[in-house]
Amino acid sequence: MSKQLRLDVAQLTDVGRRRPHNEDNMAYVIPKDAQMMAKKGALFIVADGMGGHAAGEVASEIAVDTISKVYYQDDRDDVAESLVYAIKRANTSIHQRAAESVMRSGMGTTCVAAVLRGSTAYVANVGDSRAYLVHKGQVRQVSQDHSWVEEQVRAGLLTQDQARSHAQRNVITRSLGTNAEVEIDIFAEPLDENDSLLLCSDGLSGMVDDEELRSIVDQYVPRESVYHLVERANENGGTDNITAIVIRVQELGWEPPNARRPMRITSREVSEEPTKIMGSLVGAPVGLLAPNADASYGNTPLRVASGPLTSTEGMASPQTAVLLPSPRGKRLLFPTLALFVLLIVALVGGGAFWFLGLGQLGVNVNESLTSADQHITSARAKLTAYPANALQDLQTAQQQLRKVQTVSLTSDQRAKLDSLNSDLETSTKSAITNYNQRYLIKNLLCANTTTVSIASGDAKVQPSGLAVVQHNNKKFSYTEGYDYRSLYLMDDNQHKLGDKLKGVDGQITSITGADGHLLVLTLNSGTSYSLQVFTPDDSGALTTSDAKITIPEDQIKKGYKPLLVSAWDKDAYVLLTSTNADNTALILDYALDKVVGATDANAAPPEMQLSSANILSMAAFPGKQLFLLLDNGTVQSVQFNGGKGAAVNVGVQQPIYAPLNASAQAFTSKMAVPAPAPQIQATLLISRATSSVLSTMKVGGTPHLFVADGASHRLLDLNLVSSSSQTATKGQTTGTSPLRSSYRVNMCRRTY
């Protein structure tokens, strides 16, 4: 009796900590019938929906229901073909449902699905939901994300570390339902007993790193591991819905006798190569990936375009081959002559095929060159007004040109290719220059900078904060040491620190400069916090503090903890966050002219309660306006009013485009044409990175808000749009501040 595949399976979904409802869906089907299990295997699906008005939940539900039904209704023995067909049907169903209602326009879902049959896992995915394989203490991602940052990583334009914290890491490039057609990637993966397969939405993979995933899946049985995975994702922020299916292989099954093997897969004991490509699927180029090919391929998926769906009723059933007796005598001459004629036709056709420019491996050289020429011409027409669109055209042109660079060309074709590469290089340089000019991106302030170690004497120091103080027409820069107990005066020209400054009591929490003073927020002892105010002398040295303000102990006892200090002119603001209630903060406003030199500097200051998510940074503006950077990348504005404040999202008057990973001067046609990242629209949103900070200062007498986007290595310089011009502001959305929420960006990214 043949062995049957035995699996231990568990699944769990959770709304997370930030989303109002769950748009993820999941399902698995393990047939009870042994014959069905042997033929079709067990199916597992995770879908992560997107779209407003609960449309995402509808899309993911349609995907899960359609795939699970259609897959088992399809009669084909080939698992990969059946799975692709089922996903195609789901794409069509979602797209049609979206067209029925304006409220669901544009809805879609990611999808990762796996079929385990015999000793093989077949994994298909669209979007950024993932499949991981845990094998002998190691974890490997089987699927490939269809997201903007992952495509930049694969193109060599971003590193994995940059992708993890990039502002556009949640932008997907493929999904089910958003278009009538979709490309589906599918992989075949050999299984061993005790292997585990994890399917999950990006709410899990984005919060828990690969090594931690492996540790949890290896350590616990599936029923326990799904709970630990979801719990860990919530502990790390829970910014999205979280869904996980864990499948552990207890015993491998036998493949059916007539099972199609797409290709030979090298044993893991011999090779640790990544997942092998599926071959010979519908839509694949015939002859390039033959069944049972004696070769191994890298982790590049076979893409299957959905195309128009056909009804299963019209499909021809498999026909049985009938062996006829061979004709004898002269009758054999006619088949021989026919074969000879076909051979001549094939040779002549092959020569014509080559002569007409179709090249090797099905590359149509002339068609590719013509297409590249058309896209370069199109790009030239957009260089001035639409440089971002011009770069997209040039990217397509470069793809066409690179297709023909590895095939044999005639002299005319080679000359045409060289000419087009020259045109591509010239046009791309112009597009980069125009892109930077049109979208106000300047690299001048950041050009030719180098990394310099900051040192105090012979000792290296890791500064964790910076404050600038203007005093008697002199500018002094101060930084706190990484031990949070040291304060240094920095030489801005030499990038060196003087001796450690004296006079600061306690552990430094935050520093800032305002009105000729240095403000230092400190933890003195136990739960006692102070705001110390210093006035530097002409050398920048600090002596005793002009004021030492004790943060009200009654607020500390209520569970509030001082976190940040910021100031503008004579107003110093101290932000306290609650350790008892999430998303609750308190802001105290100290008037410097009243506390410096006052006999009673500890008088109770005005305070404002605020409901807001985890705050990373704060910056003050004139008119008692404060800006807050939240851990989800949102920048908010709030007016200090001495009561209960309501923060609103900061809007932008025009889109903020991300800087390109290339310079016009250095670009050559051998380099990849830079891809414009999706721009920030309407509201100001930056990377979710703890290295990002806010700061304010006057530039030419005008207050500016600076946003240091640590993950994207850029600095945004934003200035207020006056209320009189606010009526012309575009891109406003509900929930943004009606008057003081629109800004312009005018610089710049540091290129490493």
C-alpha cells in the first residue's frame, strides 16, 4: 500500500494593533478521500486584501473561496496548471466584482497559495504575502515579493537593509483583481519529513525577521507556533493584520504514477540551491523549459500571464494513443518524402528566421530595437513636463535593448543598437536633471560629504542627539554622549569634540536649543526629572544652570514619563508619554523668560493632554504650534491650547518625489535607468524608522520644518504655506489641518 502524505497544520489570523478591522483571509483543504489526496494534494491559501470601504476584506474572501473551489473542480492532473488556473479565476472574479460598484473600485488582494502532494510543494504567489520553508534548522523564502522595494533589490538599486525600512516598502506591484490580467509566479519545492512550510501575510513577515520565524516554527508544534508568531508580530508593533498558516510534514506520500515532474530537482543533500523554477506551464515558451530537463535553475519564477479565461466545458478530453500497423512496401516512400520535405522547409524557415532578425531564443531583434526607439522618442517628449514618466519609458527602452545584447546581430543591427544606447544615455541624463529640478531635489548641500569619526581627545564618542544654540552672534553645537550622561561642545569645522562639559546633573533624556539657552531634560534619581537651562559663555562652556525646573511629581505618579524637549523662542515644551495608557501623551509649556532667574521656577506650567500614537520626535514652531513624528511615519501638527489637543495629519501642497539612486553626471547606458519611487501624496509620511527626527529653525527670517528621514538618507526642508494661498492647495484630504498643514520640499538626499 502506497504511503499517504500526513501533515500537521494550524492557522491563525489577528487584526493587529493598528487596523480597525481584519482584511486578511486564509483557508486550507486536506481531502479525506485518499485518491483525491494522491491526485490533487492539500491546498493552503493566505490572502491580504486592500481597498477602502471593506473592499479589501471582500477581495481576499473571494480569492480564498474561488481558489479552493476551482482547484479541486479542475480535472487536470498537473498541480501547477490547476493552481494557476484557479488563481486566474479568482483574479477575474475580483476584477468583475470591483467593476460592479464604485465603492469597490480598485479593490484587490495579495495571494500566496501552496499545494502539497506526495513529496513536493507547489507554491504560487501574487503580491507580497510570503511562503517560507524551514528545513533542517534553516529558513528560506520560497516566494518572491511583487513589491517596489524588492524589485529595486533584485535590480541592484537597493540593499536588503535599505528595503526593510524604506518608505515605499508596502507598495506592491502586482495583486489579484486590480487588472483584468495578472502574472503569477509559481515554484516547485522538494519536501523532506519534518520540513515546515509557513504561509503568511506581510503583517507577520514585516514585523518578525526570518531567523525569529525559523526559531518559533522549529521550536513549537504548528498549533503553538502560529500563536507565538502572531504574538511576536504584535509585540513588535502589530502595524497590520497578521495571518499565518504553519504546515509540518509528518510523513511524505508517493506521487501518482502518471504525475508530471516539471524538471529534475537536485537533492538537498547535494545542493543547497534556492527553489527551482516550474517548467512547461501554459504560457511558457516551448522548448526553453522542457519537462524532465536535466538542469538546475536559480530562484527566478516562471511568470504566467492570466490572459482570457476559457471555459472548461470546451476543453478536449485526453485522447488515448492508438498504434496502427506500419504500411509495407512503397507506401513507406510517401512518409519518407514527407519528412524530407518538412526537413527542407524547416532549414529554409530557420535561415529566414535568423535572417529576418529573430535572433536566438525567440528574440525578435528588429522588433526590440524598434520598440526601444519608440520608447526613447516618447521619453524625449516628456523630459521637461513629465520627467518621472520619461524615466519609466527609458526603463522600458533599456529592457528592450538588453534583450538583444547577447544575440548575434548584423552590422546594421549592431550600429542601430549602439546609436540607441547613446540616445538612451543622453536622454536619461536629461531626465535625471529635469526630475531633480522639477521636484525640487537638491544634492548640493550633501555633495562630496564624507563620514568623519567624532572624537574627544583620544576617546571615540557616539553622539545620540544634537542641539544648536545662538548666543551673542555665535553658534554653538552640543551633543550628548551615547551613555546619556555626558555633554560635549562640538567643533563644527573640525568635527571634533572638546572636553566633557560640567554642570549637568543626572542622566540626559533630551536636549534642544532656544532663545540663547541650552535646555537639558534629565532623570536625576529614581523617578525625579528636571529641565535644566544653561546659558553658554563666549567659548561655549557651560557653568551652573540658570534654572533647574522639576517636572511635576504628580504627573510622574500618574504614570507619565518625560521623553522629549523642544522649544521656539521663549516657549519650552516637555513631552511626557503615559506608561499606563497607550497612545496618550501630556505636553507642558514652560515660559523661559519667567523661569530663568525666577525664585519660583517650579510653578505649575500650562499642560495639554493629547491622544496620539507612539511619538518619536517633536519640534516647536511659532504661535505655539507643535509637530510630532509618529512611529508609523506620520507627521502630525497640534496647537498648544492648555486643554485637550487634537493632532491632525500634515499635508503637502505638491507631491514629494523620492530622490533617484543615480546622478546625471555619472550615468552611463551600462547602468540601470533609475526608477522613480511612488511619491508622497497629500499627507506627509516618511519611513518608519527610529533614526528619523524633526527640527525647526529660521531660514532667512522664515521658520522651516526639517525632517531627517534616516531610512531614506534624505533631509526634507518644509515651509508653511500662508493661509491666503491655502485655497490653491491641492491634494488636501479629510483629517488634515485646514490652515497650517501644507508644505513645500526643496532638498535633498545624501548619496552614499
